[in-house]
Amino acid sequence: VNDFNEKLSSIVGRENVIVDLSSRKQLSKDFYWYSPVLTDMLDDKIADYIVKPSNEEEIKGILSIAVQNKIPVTVRGAGTGNYGQIIPMDGGILIDTTRMNRIIQIEDGSIRVEPGVKLGLIEKKLREGNQELCIYPSTFIKATAGGFVSGGSGGIGSISWGNLWDGNVLELRVLTMEENPRVLTVKGEEMMNYIHSYGTTGILTEVVFRTTKRVEWKQCIASFSNLENSLIFSEKIAKDSTIKKRSISTCEWPIPSYFQPLEKVIEPDKHIVILEVEDHSFELVKSLVSEHEGTVTYEIPPSNYQKGIRLSDFTWNHTTLWALRANEKMTYLQGSFSLDSYLEQIKLIKEKYKDEFYNHFDWMRSNGEIIPQQIPLVRYKTKEHLSEMISFCESIGVKIFDPHTNLLDKGGWEAYIDSVVQKKNENDPYGLLNPGKIGVVTDLVKG
Ligand code: FAD
């Protein structure tokens, strides 16, 4: 063990190999605890070494000795993933990329970065130069470029630009898990073998994101007494191509009651829509709010955008976080509802599950289609009850992406899994990269 430690130290420097137990425990975790199912399963997993390289050459060196010694390697960015993606199932080395934090090049329409750069910094630099990211997760202040591409999906901006795989990643530089790691430049369709693949097919050393022209965003909250009105209003904004928007998040009461920092502006029993819209469309948005019997109850001007209170901190999976902070025995699901029948779908769910299911939509657009996507809060009873709820949702046409599994192919990625496994075999012939995260591979190993 000491010998191996020496080898790692000779590559990255002694101060960048972490072996003490409490740091290893802490860095081996992400937000898997959102799920009671994953908590039971993953609580005791821990890396043997945490290594913090500062450049691609150092990662090559780490991979090379890991392959020689058949030691598993997992990568971590900021560790904000929700499905235990960075949790090393078989110990081994956890590569922390946060020292690889250089912005390499900004061009009109793109930005090239190292994997450990925080998305918040990328967005800040872009806005200073009159551009912005097309999409970023609500965790952007902490989350890294490599972690978003390998573990995330979409977020703020997805209502206009779709998910990661809708053209928002332009190029990747990837290292393979071989004794002599190859450097690959990956573009186009081939990127589907790396995007949202939990770092099982290669290690990203550079990411190129699509960027767009900076917009002056106004944030606001519209409140409604009637849930259906709040949803029809949200749908109208989502569909209206004359209104530029970055985010539409619809939360059924009592979800807004969990948003502690917004306490003063949340009205009891009101369902809310959290919006980011272009400043000069705001008057139009306001008139649409009134048309749907709602009221704008909070506004943040563009001059305070991404400063102080950020309304994105109450959207996407942040919504779940506030409920957990309020000590609610809640967990969550992720699902795509149908645009032509989502009102009927939520009626059926409410009839069956009542206050065990609270609607939270983050509207998005993928392949040109508007999708009423949800991260609903659900009351947790047992694993079986949760599975039954998932089955019920699917029986009425809601596509659920199960967040209570650490397996890529069980969490909604089954359509891509054959291609990902083929790429994994090519790039990682000994199955050492983030092992235990692909169900079909794990089943094969178990025999
Ligand atoms: P990590 O958690 O560190 O890693 C994620 C995955 O990427 C892991 O499998 C890891 O092994 C792999 N990885 C990291 N770096 C590399 C690399 N260089 N090469 C290969 N593999 C790598 N996600 C969304 O998509 N949208 C949201 O709006 C969103 N909101 C969230 C809100 C909250 C409150 C929380 C807790 C999570 C949310 N997430 C969301 C999930 C997560 O925050 C994001 O996906 C985030 O971008 C992950 O970045 P990270 O740096 O923390 O990645």
C-alpha cells in the first residue's frame, strides 16, 4: 500500500494524495442521500486514495499505474451528483479534478475549459464578455464542467436549448483507461458515449460548451390560487416563441412553504411559477399572469442577476433540497409528462396519492418539443411503496427516470447502453473505470 502511495505521490506530489480516513470518507460521497434507497446501499463505500492532479499528463500517469495494478479509478468534480455517481463501489483511486480549473479559450459561440472549472465561474467570465452558457444545472456555483457533462442532464436554459445532448456540448477531449492511455477528440453523435455516462467510458480532460449572446434576465415569482391556472400559464409561456426565457418552474403548494429564504414573499396556499424571462418581455409576461388569475408577487431586476437571492436556487433538484431541509420525510422522482395530457395525468396521480405527491415541473424543450418535465416531491414510506408509485406513473404514460438507482441503465439510459458498453470495452478493457455503475456489466461480472 505504501509503495503505491509513493508511486501516486511521485506523479502529483505528496500533498495531492489524500489518505486520511475522514477526508476520504467525505470526498467519496455525493448527494446520494437524497434517496433513502441509495443511502442504505452506498453509505459504507469509500476510496482508498484521493488524488488531485493538475494536468492531463498527471492523469495519464495515474491511469497507467492503476491499469498495471488493476486498481479501479473513479473521477469526482464537485460531488453534487444525486445518484451516487462518484461513489467508488470497489474502493481504489478517486481522482479529484478541481485543480484542473483553467478556462482555455473563449470564442464567439463556444468556450473550451478544463474539467474541474466551476460552471459558475464559466458563466461569470462569459457574461463579462457579453455571452452566457446555453444551459447549466441549478448547482452551477459549485458544479464542475466535467461533472455536469458526465453526470448531469440539463437545467437553467433547457426551456430554450434542451439537454446536454441537444447540441450544448461541442467537443470533448478524453483519456482512455489503458496502460498507455490514448487521447481522443470526440465530436458529434460519438459524444453520446460520454455525455451522462458517469465517467465509465473515459476521463474528460477538456470540454467545449456551446455559448450564446448574453441576455438581461428578469427573475420573478407569479402566484396562483388554482394549480391548473398556474400550469396553463406555464405552458403558454413555454410555447410562446416571442418570449425569451431561461427557466419556468411550477411548484404546487405546499412546496413553496419549504423555501425558507423566500418566506417573506411566499403567500399561504398559493402555487407558484418561478420565471427567468428577458427583461423587455416582462410586461407581456405580467399581463399573461393576470389573464390566468395570478399575481406577480416578487421581482428581481436584471442588475441583481446571479447576485444575492438567485431564484434558480429553488428550481430543478434544489426544490427537493429545501423540503429535506424543512425536515419533511420526502424524497423525489423524475419524469416526463405528456404535453397533450399532463393535466389528466396529474389528476389521476393526485386522486391516488393525494398529499404523498406534490407537483414540481421544470418545463423544457428537447428536439424542438416542449416537455412538461417534473421532479415531484413524494412522501417516502418504503422502497416497495416507491416502486409501486413509479409503476402507477408509468401505467398512465409518464416516463419515469428512476433517481433511486446508481445504475446508468436503470436510471433512464437504457436506450444508449449498448453503445456505451461497447465503448467501455474499447476504452477500458479491464473494466476499471467507475465499476458497478452499469447494470448489464455488473450482472455479467456476477455471472
Ligand atoms: P460530480 O458529482 O463530481 O460527478 C458527476 C459524474 O461525473 C460522476 O459519475 C463522475 O465520476 C463523473 N465525472 C466528473 N468529472 C469527470 C471527468 N473529468 N471525466 C469523466 N467523468 C467525470 N443536475 C442537472 O443536470 N441539472 C440540475 O439542474 C441539477 N440540479 C441539482 C440540484 C441539487 C441541489 C443537487 C444536489 C444536484 C443537482 N443536479 C442537477 C445534479 C448535479 O449537481 C449536476 O449534474 C452537476 O453538474 C454535477 O457536477 P459535479 O461537478 O458535482 O459532478
